[in-house]
Amino acid sequence: MKCLTLGPRLALVTTVGVLAGCGGSSDEPSSAPEPSAAIHGDQRTILATVDALQAASRKGDGQSVCADLFTPALVKSVEAAANRSCAKEVRQRMFSRDAAISVGRDIEVAGDRGTAVVREQNGNVSKLSMIKHNARWRIDRVTAQNPG
């Protein structure tokens, strides 16, 4: 998979697919797993942003990613690092017809800021830092993480 390098330890995720909640059942109450916590409104809209990133990546739609999913600050950072438009850079670096990203269960929200940890099919892990603007979450920073 290709990654868009924005600076030291900063990479753009190339694949997106939301993990379904895992759970099982057992006839024995003592071995039944604990139920997963419910996904709240802001967490759900963060997942929608990640889903939109996946869809745009599959279409090769760099314009939508830069205009609708990235903050203006991230767009400027991509353009400065690439020495060309954000849309062109994202299209070249992110396009994948079979893009699929797994989103970790620990989506964090504090006011108008949120984070989600995502894992690519190749095992790369990144932390998406997001900012809420007009009831929508936009990606402000993507930081490579050590898998683990």
C-alpha cells in the first residue's frame, strides 16, 4: 500500500473498513463475553468520516477528500509537502479500488476534538486526529503508530 508522507511520523491511511462489533454467545453465563459499549452520536459521525474516506479512496476522488474530509490546515500541509494540489496528491497516493480500513473500538471524543485508531490491511496503524466543525468531523492530522 502507498502512504502519503506529510512529515516525520505522519502518514495518510490508504485503506478503510469498519470492524463489526465482535461478540459471542454461550449457554454458560460465566463464560459469556461482556457486551460492547454502545457507539454514541459523535463516535458514529467519526465512523461516517472514515467511511467517506474509504469511499473516496475507492473512487479516486481526491477532490472530495481534500474539500470535505480534511481540515484546511491538513490540506495546506499536504500541498506544502507534495508541492502540488492536495487533490492530485491524495488521488495518486490513496486511490485503491479495494480500500479497506479497520477502525479500533476506542474512538475518543473530547468536545470538538476526536481520535480514531485505524489499521490498514497491510498492518500499518495510524491515529486520525479530527476536529468537529458544523456537526461534521474533519481529519486534521494522521500520525503513524506502532502496531500492537
